[in-house]
Amino acid sequence: MIVFCHLLNDRSGSPTVLRSTIDALNASAQVQLFVGSQGRGVLEEAGVPTQRYWYRRSRYRMITLLTYVTSQFALYRALSQSANIPRDATVFVNTLLPFAAMLWGRRTGRRVVVHVHEVSVAPVPLRRFLTSFAARSADLLIYVSNDHRARLPINGPPAVILPNPVSPALAARACEHTPRQKGQFRVLMLASLRGYKGIREFIALAGALKDRGDITFDLVLNAEEREIAAFSGSHTNSANITIHPSTSDPAGFYAAADLVLNLSRPDQWIETFGLTVVEAMTFGVPVIVPPVGGPAEIITNGVEGYCIDSRDGVALCAAVLALADNPETHAAMARAARIRARDFSFEAYATSLREALKNLCERSVR
């Protein structure tokens, strides 16, 4: 059996990758999922036995920290009270946050796998606490890129690097892509409503190109409705931007896009991978990404897109215009993006993941 543990279920990157992980392993193992009680997202579609443990987030940081710690007591209790987890089960901890699952797995003598997604854990004492827990509890660490491992080294357990996959359901719809629909060049960004994700840089970029009636901007925000309403209300003057709530159908947005942006600020947040980047590339959509972190391992500047610091508004404008005004350049990058995306297939991820867990089991037996 594999017991998966996760904190917040939404439609962001880490639960999406966990959904792919469950799909990759469910054919060969019995599965159980423990997930925090707040949030509705992709994990509800996993189709596996699921138990929720108490968790709440708040807009106040200290309250969120308190509820987070309380949630870990709830997770430990839920695992301890579960009567159907065999002694030889593997505890698969998704992100560093569910540290109670690491502790429970180690104390009960079960194998512990930690799938590390984050690099910027704040505050610093929390990061040190979580990485220390992983170092002492994990039998295997999974990182999503070489840069990720270098930026957040956890000494002790063996580690493998498995780039995140594109889900088969999304990849199957890549043929739906139609560039320049209705004569419009559409620029898309999907992101959490956090400043370090480059939301304001995206708004500024749209403002700088507001005189181009043939270029439009779509911003899909993974946030609660009240947060989106407040944000949208303060940007009603951005006529060339359409703000959308969190979606269960990102494929529809990729199919209509001509360019996808990841504008995370390198001075505030380093992307460990960038799932929306490879999803867009699967549809043959060029991308603009930060020049550091995981995305810089995916993109060769000038081939599948551009690597640009989001704080360089002039360079961003020039890149958007270069693609919007030069169909030949855009078509060449689109072809290169689709080819590069094949390296991040679900099949390749599933094979590598199963091999890593097989090796872990063999080491445990020896």
C-alpha cells in the first residue's frame, strides 16, 4: 500500500502533480489519501479512498501558522487511528508541509518518501524545521529539477530528480490548439494571487501594450472568490485584460493562447519547475519564463520561448511584440516547444517513479 499525505487541495502545481503520481502508481498498488479539510481541487478527482483531516487557512499569517501546526496533530491522529494501513506500507509525503506524516512513518517503521516541491519556505525557522524532519525521516527524496536540488539540499537520504509530468487528459487535448483566434494574439498567465508570482508585472505589461488592439491578455487566478473579486475591482481600468477564476479546464485556455507567461519574480520566488510552462508547450505555445530556477532548465532562450526577468518590462514588451508581429518566428518556437514537451510525458514520469520506488523497496529488504 502507498499512503499519500497532502495539506491543501486546490488546482495549483503540487496537488496536480500528486494526482499524476497517484495515477502512475494506482495500477500496481493499493492507495489511500490523507488530505487537509480546506480546499476543493484536483485530488477530489483522483478516485481513491480519501480521508480528510482538519486544516484551515487565514489571511492572517500567524493564525495560518497556528492552524497549520494544529493540522499536523490532526494528521498524526488520523494516521494512527487508521486500522487498514499495513506494516509494509510506504508513506508518500507530498511537499515538506505534512511533517506529521514523516514523523508517523518513521516512528512506525514504514518507508517514507518525501516529494519536495518548494524551495522558498518562510519563515526561515520553519524551513529549517521541515528540512531537518525530512533529513531524519525520509528514505527517499524526490526533487523536480537539478536547480531545485541545488537550492534546497537535504543531506542524508538518497535523492532522485523526476521532472513533473503533463497529465494524459490534458495532453490528449493538445490537438485543439488554434493560434490567433479571431485575429487576436492572446497572452495567457495562470498563477496564484501572490505578489511574487508576477501578477502586477503582468498587469503592467498589458498596460504598456494597451494601444495594440490585436493583443489581449488573460489572467487565470488560483484564489478564493472574494480575493479575486477584490483584485478585479481594483483593476477595472485594464481594458485589454480578462481576469478569470480558478479553472478545472486549463486545456481550454491553452488551446486559445498564443503565448504563455510565467513572471515569478526572481528576487522573491524561485520556481522549482513550472508546470504551466510544459503544459503550454504541449499545446505548441511558446513561453516566457524567469532566467533562473527550474524553468530555465526547460527552456532554451530563443528556441521554445524566452528567459526574461519579469522586472525588465522593456524586454518583456519586446518579446511579446517579436512573437505577435513575426508569425514565422512564432511558428518556429511553437514547433520547438511541442517537441521539447515530449520530454515531460506522463509515461516517462510513471516509468521513472516506479523504478525509484522499486529500488527503495529492494534496499529496504536488504
